[in-house]
Amino acid sequence: MRTTSLGVALSAAALAALLAVPAAAQVENYKDIKYPPLPEFRIEKPAVYTLKNGMTVFLMEDHELPLIEVSARIRTGSAWEPAEKTGLAGLTGTVQRTGGTSSMTGDDIDDFLANRAASVETGIDDDSGHASMNCLKDNFEEVFKVFADVLRAPAFAQDKLDLAKVQANTGIARRNDQVMGILFREFPRLVYGKDSPLTRNEEYATVAAVNRDDLVAWHKKYYVPNNVYLGIVGDFDPKEMKKKVDAVFGDWTKGPTAPLPPIPFRTTPNPGVYFIEKSDVTQAYVAMGHLGIERKNPDYFAVQVMNEVLGGSFASRMFSNVRSKKGLAYNVFGNLSADYLYPGVLRAGLQTKSSTMAQGVEAVKAEVVGIIENPPNDDEMKRAKDAILNSFVFNYDSKAKTLNQQMTYAFYGLPADYLEQYRANIEKVTRQDVERVAKKYVHPDQMTLLVVGKKDEFDKPVSTFGKVTDIDISIPPPPDKTPKAAKTSASLAVGRALLASVVGALGGKNPGDVKAIETSAKLVLSVRGQTMQMARTKLLVFPDRVHQVSTSAMGEQTLVVTGGEGFRTAGGNTSPLPPTVVEMIQKETMRDLRVLVRYASDPGMEAVAAGEETVDGTKCQVVSVSFKGSDCRLFVAPDGRVLKEAYQGVSPLTMAPAQIEVLFSDYHEVEGRSVPHKEVVRVDGEDAITLTLESFKVDPPVDEKLFQKPAEKPAA
């Protein structure tokens, strides 16, 4: 009772105090509230010192939790890798950690860290390498030794490099899946130039060109102590920490100190109109702009305020006018960026309905022009500067963030008091400054315009904005490693005879008259030691229509390809298949044994004898078959059965190019033809899919509705 009474008394006192505020201090509109100036900005600085070998070390105590974090910046980057080996830096940064060290394999390191709830990570970006670790204070010394070993003496194990290449190839294969990713990848290529190391794409050929010796040489060249900035933050004693740092890094031999060469890029404007066709989307993606400025530019602070006015928040002009008032954008942006070692990019654009593409372009252009012709008013200036300054402190609300920022400034040659300068310089920015930098750095007449989408659905043609240059984003295939058969009259004759023997064994009666085949099967997919079961029903209507239903623990999915297009239905939603996926399915269909048998007499099918090979103890004749742009090699047993098919194709699990082998076994007679009831799909020599056939039907009834795309749900 006493506690409750005291609480009531305190609440009453607080209410009385509020009611006692003079009427003059109350306002009718929140905009009239007067705020005191922000307090003086003070930030704790890390202790900085340099080892005898040139390594710069930053130490910052934080005793709030018994944790220690370590980070390293290395003066290297993909901007300095050779064009013919684009991807080398990224592979080095990945395998540096996964490939282990001279004393521990990568898997051993995984287990070691997992048992201590610790982590060690590495990587390489455009203009810097990085490494990090975090652990409990009690585990620091042993984890720090592993971290140092990874940084200094990585083993770059070949099997982990091979795995990293597979992962890189998967990324290449999927780089056109997301339209916004295409826009943000291709637009800088137009601004900086496609040959600039800032915008080069990894390709299958450049990844394949990288070998382990390249990784070792890269590490030897750049990973020397005088190229490293090391930061440590957490619960430690500085004197003791200095001893621990010296113990693991003090004997690291100093290396060459030659500065890295400047990063090349296009310095002249590249105005023009560019278009990328993406027929499987219902929205248009737009970007326009040109080169920006460098971070060291004294106008950087005024540009930051201009950015906030233009597109920095929901109250900015882009959001207010293009998105809210005109209703043209799902997503809209406008920003003149600044990088440390090279100019950033002015990038303005939006994501809009295909039917409002031209309206969206015009609306965004109007805002870009408007930031020059209509300088911000006092309200906009106040809102922009307040937004920057009020959020400023949250960038440094932990000692780890502060340490990281101080390391960044030192790494790129900015003064240690840059944080203090930043706030002071933002506060000094005036309307006249914003007007001046807008006129100086924003050039609508020099802008490059890029549109990505389905042109048939646009409200106006892209050519409305100028002469259009189409951009080809198709992914160059890797070199075909499949052995090639010499074409002679003899090899062609033998090849045709081998194909005829296959038809005799597998084709049944009148194989050329078959109109459709339906199969059902159980599949087991294997990915890196994990397995997943799936049921699949597939209807193949000759020559190239496919209806496939797959059911797994993740639900049911239907894929349909017909007339050169396709769609996917899953979870009640239907979406178009990307053209690359349609093309892949079509190529796989043309390699299907049933298709090859069905069209064996087609004049367009070429069969070339390619020698002998043994498959599971059976001597087979090899025939190279080509049909409608798809190639494969069939390994034919003496009785005409196909025991193996091999080709360079696409991994069904990762969509990346791979060497595919399909092993056929367990043949049974079905409706007068020999049918394999087991298939094992190998991807680059590893078993990936095991298929067990459950039913095989020739010329089943075909419901044409299966190939009709469901009506699209109206947009919200």
C-alpha cells in the first residue's frame, strides 16, 4: 500500500509540473516547437600505433560485455586484378578462409570456431581486402592465433578453390534473375565504361582461368604487414593487448610499399539512351545519371544536403512528387554518390509499371532538372540538415562502429577529426551552397538513360527519349570441353547406323508417330551431403511442349513450356519463366532420349561415330548427336541400349554450366519398347540426382488446358 501511494503521489506531482508550464511555451503546430542546439559532438578516439613491420594498429576498450572483435583492412582489391582473370580477388578472399592454413584445414577451423561460438571471415572488395573475427574474451588468444594464421599463411586448398569456382559460376548463371540487379550492374558500366575494373563482370572463362598459383601470388603481393590496418575493440587491457598483437604479428616480414596505381574509368560523359529487354517482367526499371564526385571534394557536404532534398527520405522531392503525388513508383531514388578513390555516380530512377515507363522517366527527369532550377526553400533545407545531423550519432552509437570508421578514414587518407569536420560542415551548408553544387555537378544534358523491361507494354517507346542502343546481357557460355568427333563420310554413316540401333532397342513400333509421352518418377536430390526427395510427373508433347509437376516438402511447383515461352506456378501464384530458363528447358528437351528416338530420321539430326568407351564394364560405341542446337554423346551398348549420355549443359541444382552425365540402367519392356527405369545424373563427376521411374505412358490423353497460363490476378 505504501508503494502504491508513493507511485500515485509521484505521478500527480509530475502531472502538476507539466500543467504548470507557462502557456507561452505551448504551441499549436509541431513545426513551431523550438529545439535547443545539438550538444557539442565528442567521440572517443582509439589508440593508434604502428608495429616495426609497418602494420597500423587501432585499439579501443569496451568493457560492457566480455567480447572482443578484430577487423583488418588490406590495401588490395578487385580493381587491380587482370581482366582475363576477373574474379581472382573474390576467389582469393573466399578461399583464404575456407581453404584453411598450414596447420588447420578449413573444415577444422569451422569446427574449432563453432565450439567456441567464434567467427573468422575474409573477403576482398573493389578497393580493399578485409578480415574479421569475434569471440568471447576467454577464448581470445587461441582464436586470435587462428585469425593471424588465416591472414598470414592461408593454404588455399585446391578442393575449396574448386568449390568457390562452382559458387562463382552459380552467381554468374543467376546474375540476370533479378531486374534491379541488372539495372544496378549495367548502369555503372555505361558511366564508368565496360572495360573499367570497377564494372567488369566475372565470366565462366575468367573464373576458369584462375588457378591456385594465382591465389598464392596475389596473397604474396598484397598481404604484407605494412599494407594492413588492424583494429581491436572489446574487453581488454591495452598494455596486454599490445603484447598479444606483437606475439602473432611482430615477426611478419615487411613487404614492398609501392602505391597501387589509379583505377581507370571513363572520364568523359556518355549521354545516350540504352535499353535491355526483359520479357518476363511486368514492371519497368529506370536509371539515369553520370559521374559523381570523390569523397575528398570540399563540396561533398553541400552535395549531401542536396541529396537529402532530392531523394534522401520519404519527405524528399523524389518520394513526395514521383511516388506519393503522381503515384508512379514502387521504388524511386536520386543520389549523387561520392567514393574514396574514384568519383561516385549520379543515379536517379525508379521502378514503375510497364504502362507508365515514359511517365516515370519524365517525372524523374523533372526532379533532376528541378534541383537545379528550383533550389530548396528554407523548410527543405532545415528538414534535410536536421535529418542528416539527427541521424548522424546513430552511425557511431557503438565503439565498434567508431573504431571501424576511424580505420576507414585512416585507410583512405582522411584526417582523424573527419567526424567532427563532417558535422560542422553540414551545419554550415546554406541554400546558396546547394544551389551552387546542383548547377556544378548535376548535368541533365549529359545523363545516360537506361531502361530495363518489356518494351511491348510500355506507354511510349524508349526511342521517345533519343536514339536507342540495345544492350545484350546474355551470358557467354564457357568453352565446351566435350570431345569432338571428326566428321567424315565413314563416321557419319557409322553414326547413323548406331542411332538406328538405338531406335530399334528403345523406339518400339512406329516411333516417329508418337505424339506424347508421360512419365512419373521419384527423385532424390543430393547437394553437399544433404538429400531431398521429390515426386515428378512430366508430360512431353512432341516436338517441344513440356508440362511438369514436382512435389516436395516445400510444396508443389508446375513448370510449363510451350511456343517458346514458359511459366511457373507455385503456392497459387503464376510467374513467367525467364527466357534463359526456357532456353535451358528446350535444350534439355532436345537431348531427351525419347525425343532423339522420336526424331531419329529427321534430316536435321546429325549423328557422328566417336570411338569406343567402357561404361560399367560394358564396351560401348560412342555417337555424337546434334539436334536443334543441342549436342550430346550417347554411349551405346551392343544391344542398342543407351548406358550413358554426356554433354556440357547446366546443373539442374545451381543453374551453372557443368559437365553432365546421365547413367541409364534397369531397363524393362513397356509397350513394346525398352525403357530405363533408373537414371543417375552426375554433375561435374558428382552424383546429383537419382531418378526411379514409376510409370511410362505412350500417347496419353492431352488436356490442352494444362498448357494455358492461368489468368493473372489483378494488381493491388
